[in-house]
Amino acid sequence: MPDSHVPDLSGRVIVVTGAAGRLGRVVAGQLTAAGARVAGFDRDAHDVGALSLEADVTDEDAVADAFARVADGLGEPDGLVHTVGMWAGKPFAETTLADWHTALDVNLTSTFVVFRAAVRRMLGAGQAGRLVALASGQGADKGVAEQAAYSAAKAGVVRLVEAIAAEYRAEDVTAAAVAPSMILFGDEPEGTRGVEVDEVARLCVTLCGSAGAVHSGSVLRAYGSMR
């Protein structure tokens, strides 16, 4: 596991997707506290980050435009934390094609779209970069009953991270995934097991520093009390 020490990210430009979400806001806050200049992407209007942009992360043109605006406003991105995702559960025999496409689009296709846009900017600028995705136990370990689409999508995220890490090792563009169990935000029923949102965010922030190179291609499991 990475060192729990928060890296010094002073001056680095880090994009956080899903910035208006509950995890995204915490990640953005911790990155800012570490000195990063955060650009927040979300499909809804928001005020997260030094630069706050609206973008549908499944729309490649919208994402490319948002990254161009980041470059103009803050500089080329040094890192990306992609927090967008959705859980979906339904018996396999009742899963519709629309259910399947939604699970893959939100969890896997969005990761491909934003990672590709970030890599293009990093390579174009000739600079190193850190890419961080959110996986899950269903993707990192094994599929779960009545979660076929979600399990497949998150497994795809893991393989995507591994492939990108292998391809761009020489350019020091790294990729890693954090795989949390249930993320706890503090308003769950008493006794709910999982991992605190601050801990998940801290792993994401750590991977934006030098630990990103050490753990490139890896999946960091954050299961907390769910073991």
C-alpha cells in the first residue's frame, strides 16, 4: 500500500471528474490541501476547484473541449482522478440491454474517454502524468450475483488501467485504480460496514504523487471493515 503521507502537489494541475459528487468533492478538497490546482468536471453546474467545468464524461467532444479549457486556464494536466461511476444490481435474466449499456457507459466508457483525453494532452505536452480510476471489489476480485453488468464494467476498468500503465511506462504516464468496498459518508445506518470516504480520497491523492509511479498498473483495495 502507498505511504499514508500526503504528497506535495504544489502547482500541479489535477482534473477531478464527478467533482460535484460526494466522493469527488472530498478528493478535490484533499488535492487542493496538498497544493494542487484542481479542475473539476461534472455534468451539473458546480463550484468545485480552481476551475469548475460542466462536461458529460461519456461525450468525447465535450471532454476534449473541457481539457482544452483546463490547459488554457490552468495549464496542461499533470493528473486525473476519475470518480464518476454508478452501482447497479438486477438479476441477470432481468437485465435489459439498456441496463447493460448504462452500466458500461457510466463505469467503463467514461473511464476510457477521460483517460484518453488526458493521455493525449500529457503526451502532446511531453510531460509525465498520473491517472487514477475507481474500480471495486467486483472488478478487482470476483463478480457478484445480481451485479453482472456492474461487475463486468469494473473488471474492464481494471484491465484498462493495466494496459495503459504498460503502454506508457517509458513516458512516465502512470495509471492505477482504487477499489473500495462500500464508501461510508457518515450518514449510513449504524453498523454499516465499509471504508470511510476520507480514506478512499487519500489513496487517490497519494497516487497523484510519486507513489503513482510505484503503483502503476496496480489496483489498491480499500475494503475497510468489509473483508
